[in-house]
Amino acid sequence: MQTITALIDTKQHIIHYDPSDHKSLSRILKDNGIMLNTSCGECGICNKCSVILCQKDDRRPTHACTLFPDTDISIIIPESSLIHSYAFSDSIGADIPTSYGHIYASADIGSTSITICIHDDTETYLSTTLSNPTCAWGADIISRIKASINGNEKEISSALRRSINDTIKRLLKRLNVHYNRLSRFTISCNNTMQHILLGLDCTPISTYPFASFNLCFDPITYNKLFSETDFDASVYIIPSFDTFIGGDIVSGLYSLDVLNSDNNFLLLDLGTNAEMVIGNRSRMLCTSAASGPAFEAGGLSCGCAYTDGAIDTIKLKKYGSRINISYTTAGDKIPIGICGSGVLSLLSQLAALDIINEYGTLSENYADSGFFVARMHGADIILTQDDIRQLQLAISAIKSGIHILLSESGMSVSDIDKVYISGSFGASLDFATLNNLHIFPDEWMHKPDVITPSGNTSLNGAIKYSRSLDTCKYIDNIISKLSMLHLSNHPDFNELFIKNINFHS
């Protein structure tokens, strides 16, 4: 057996491993509970699992996924290379009472992060957001599906279940609530996360026609799912409509109470994919734009999830030939990268200052080096030309999807009363800085109260579901009014997609 001595912050971890297993350093660390950001699926191309290899007086950065150690080594793991178990400090939403009635847990399992809260029929007492551990098998959903069907199904499912279970136990302990007091746990997530959580075969959703055989799920005991005998809770998973329109979107529609409104609406969930629903109480047309992980910044060289240290707001001011950069980070921590909302704001401001042109090309001063934003431990945070190209593709997919949904639903831009932007991404977006990207029609941008950041509608729907299990008919009614439109099969999509790649209205 050989030894890895790993230093994280000021804490030392001693790990023993067998070189004959021929495992990469990232895999050895993962096996020992240290999750590195291998968002490229351990292909050695994303540069996000960098560690510092220490040999005597020599310290050099190396990619953990391409290093196969065979002797004793010492490494320093930068904060920016980790997938954190807990992304934010727990937040208390209400005073904790001395006694509790019915206690519930609700969770939104997003592709990048997970939010879990403990609540009762009226108040939310404690919530926390943590990184989704399945990101260690790839930034995008397809990478994680491939990892699952290539023999890692149990490992990925176990990592996700363990992370959720440990978080719920920790929250209940903080509230001094015994585990057996938890009566319900409602989960909202996309169809892929449903498969991974339950350990289902992902093969059918990995290839055309991407038909999921698992859309609705019977309640399951907490003990059966998480192997915890002290829990008596029942676990409910909000059903999906389609492989690409999961329980998180159904939950979002439920939270917005769309069946009891006269509004024509567009629900837009910007994440690893961009799901959209347009319609009203009578009929709804939905689609999923393959925007890749750019909006959650996982596919960008400078990107990171919306976690502690993520640059979430950026302001640029030009003084002659000099650009002054100011920014804020989540949790006021040392920067580790730029989250999706921050990078979109940056891109729009670069366009306003003519640092990128309407074709997305960086000006000559930045063409080779990229645009420097901040310095973090061991590296610089730089928006590269390739990053901009990835964002252009994602933005074009969104714009083209909106255009086609409007056309196919028979609605015009002026017919839409509300545009709901779901998730923490929408909540942290500064829409005033996005004009130069023309993601949304100008009429929506200039008309008050049309674009509405709606928070985590997926989680809000799960909370609502936990509090009233009589809502199954409402959920079924939503699903019955949904119809699917596949953008890739639409005759106008390719032409629109190419047209919308450039930054113009």
C-alpha cells in the first residue's frame, strides 16, 4: 500500500491506496470521499481538477484525473478544485418552535446543486444548498448517463443518496428533531436524476428516441431508499412528463398555480438544459433546448456552479483604454470561478464596451489571452474565446426555442403576460445588463413586470406537495395539458439557430 497526503485548507488527509488498481488520483480521492470537479468526465480537458503535487522543494500543478500515482505523494488541493459537500451555510426561515407538529422535508435535485429544506404546514425552518455529487462524473447530463451505463450506476446512485441523507440528518439534528418525526419527504428533479437516484437503468434515455419508461413513481419508504431504520417517512417523487420535461418542470408549473390563472405565460428554466413551457390554463406546449452546461457555467473554462466563491455579479467601467473590474462572490469568499448569471452579465458588458463584436469575437487586445476577470488560488479566472462560443450556442438555442414555441402555439410576443424565470440562476440575473445579448424580445425587456424571476419553483412545488398530498389530481391535470415539441425535428430550427448565434436583435 502507498500513501497520499492531501492538504485541504489547513486540514491534512492521509489516504492509503494500492497502485496495482491503476486508478487515477481523482478516482482514488473520490473513493475516499474527496470529490474533485471532474466536469469533463475525467477526460483531462476541463482543467478543473487541478492539484499541486509537492516533491521536496518543487511544487507543480497537475490534473488529478490524468495522474496515476504509484508511490507515496503529497498534494495540495485548492478550494476551486473541490465539489463541496455543503455549498452554503444553512439558512433559517422562521423561528424554531419549542414543539413541532407534522415535519416534512422537500428537495430540489438540480443538475448542479441540491437544495433541501425542513418545514411544516406553514413555515420553513431550515434549508441548505449543496453541490450535486454526480457532477464528479461530468458537467453535463449526457456524461453522467454514459458513466451510469458504463458500470458506475451503483456508485453514482450511492453518492447522490448518501449526500441527500446526510444533509437531512444534519438539518434535523440542528433542529433537535428526532428522525422518526419526519413524516414526508418530497423530491423534485429532472428525469435523469430520478433514474440515478433510484438506481434505474439509464440506457433507454441515452439513445434515440430517448423514451423514458419511468415517468411516474409510487411512494417509497425512506428506509428502503436510504437504508435508515430510524426514519418512518414516506418519500414522494413528483412525476415527469417526458424524458426532457422532468418532475422539476411539472413541480414548477404546480407552484405557479397555472391552472388557476388567466395569464398566457412562458416558463423558462435555465440550467444544464433550458426547459420551456408556453401556454395557459387550457393547453401548454413545452420543449427542451440543448444549451449544454454553459448557463450553469460547468462547460466554461472559467465557470463554476453557484456556490461559495462563485463570482455572481460583475461590473465593468472603461477609463480610456483601461477597464476597471469589480465583482462580488457568493458567500463573500475568495473567487473560484464565474457562475452562469455572472458570465452572462460579463458577456453583455463586453459587448457594450466593444470588447467583443456582434459576432462574438474578442477584440485584438484580448484575442490571444482572453479577458482577465480575477485571480484565484493557483490560476487566473479568464473568459476565453472558446467560452464565448459556448455561450453563443447556448443563447442561440434559447432564442430559437422561444421563437418556435411562440409560432407553434399561435401566440405573438405581445400575447405573453408573464415570463417566469425559474431557479437561482434567474433570481441572480441582472436583466438590465442583458440588453446587448438580445436573449429575450425587446418588448418583454422594456415592458414592466413581464419578466418575473420566480425563485426555485421546483423546490416551491415540492414544498407545496409535501403540505397537501391531495394535489395528485392537480399534477395529473397539468400533465394532461402538456404536449411536447422536439426542436431538433422542427424544420425551422437549424436556420434560426445559425441566425441567432450572433448578438443582434
